[in-house]
Amino acid sequence: TIGYERRMNPLLANMDNKDHFVKQCLDLKHLPGVPPYWPRMRNMNTEGPPLLGTLREPPALTPDQFDRHQQNGSIVVDCRQAEGFTTHIPGALNVGLGSSFATWAGTVIPADSRVLLVLDNPADLWEACWQLLRIGYPTPAGWLAGGMFAWRTAAKPLQILEQWTVFDLEQQLQDNKKLVVLDVRQPGEWAAGHIDRAQFVTGSALPQRWQEIPRDRQVAVICGSGYRSSVSAAFLQYHGYKKVVNVLGGMSAWKSAGFSTVKDDEYA
């Protein structure tokens, strides 16, 4: 409760005034990144959400219908996990359905987008819809009936997001001195140890900073386990990056394999 926090939270218990509180917050190290949809939700919570009225189930679309919707500007969101996303619809974003779906959907899907869904299981449709509605997106324009099997058998185009193991990554770091390892974890995770030569852009900041990533070099995206890195790698592909791969298992697998990490003084 607010009363408990005022008594027990050190930042609040010793608060003299607003300026003092703000200074204490700004002095904290390794604060997690703020997803870009949070300011939008703050305004919606303050002003009140729009009335939804009667919700209609998004239509099941054939591959041809789905393709036309995408060509007309709808954003494809593939809700499968990283391994399943290896072969996907060109231009699709990847946000695996689960407990982190809303956070990362709100991070990479442009505001007010009409969304098309690719699902592992049609039974997941309403779960994805509700999570999108709760963070301010309209009801999806539709979902791909038959999933990727239907898309492939309709001879529709495919795009590949290559998946590397940490052993692949370690070998590539030896062989390719121009390889960019993009670490998209939170600041606290980075501070606890990262791969030498890695470039750090926390995933929540990638929509504002993706142009800092070199286009002409191989980019291997890594996070803690492979979820956030797949979201981020797909986001780079969406913006036209051709030489991007996802690292399965992330830094957890890297450390389990016994590979070395370093710490930077400024983040220690």
C-alpha cells in the first residue's frame, strides 16, 4: 500500500520534498529501461481509456488476404518463440506470447498500428488480443488461418533469422573481428558482466537508437536467454538489416559454457 511504502521505502521515508526525491531517484544506478509505450499509457490512465464497446473476434485470414493487409500497411506480429521464428513472413516482428508479451509488443509495435497475428495455436488468439488492448492498441486486423504451414504451402515469400548457439558466437568472435555483438539486456545485467567488445543498447531503447547499429557488419544479438534478443533482431530486420542473427540461450548459456565476461568500470 502507499502507506506502507511511505514508511518502509528508503526513498519515500526520508523524502523532504519533490526535488529531493527526484535527485535520489536520478542518483540510483542501473535503473531498468522504460518501454516507450509507458508515457502513452500514463496519459491513457490519466484521461481514461477509450470505450471498447462490443469486441468482435479478429477474422481468420487466408494467406492471400493476410498478404494484402500487410501490403496495405498492417504490422505482422509473429507470436511464436525464437526457435519457431527462424523462418517467418518478411517484415514480421517477433514477440513471443507469454508473460513478457505486452511489454515487448508495446516496445516494438508503432503506436496506433493495425496488427496482424501469426500464432502457434488459434486458441491463443484472445490472449494476444487482450494483451494488445490493455496497452492501447486496437483489435487486431486479423490472424493467419493455418499459421506458417498455410503460408508456406501457398508459396508465399519467407525470411530467415539465423539462430546461433553460444559456441557459434564464440567461434565467430575469433574468426570475424568486425562482428558486432549487440547486448540488449538491462543496465544491471550488463554491469554484472558482458562479452568483451559487445555494444550495449538496452532493448527498450532500441526503437530510438537502432540507427547506431552498423548495417554493413554482421550483428549477433544477445540477451539473457534468447527472448529479448529475438524481439530485437526481428526489429532490426524490420528496419532492413540483412546481416543479423539471434543468439539462443543468451548470456545464461554463454556463462554455462564457461566463456569469459568482462565488466566496465563505468557500469560496475
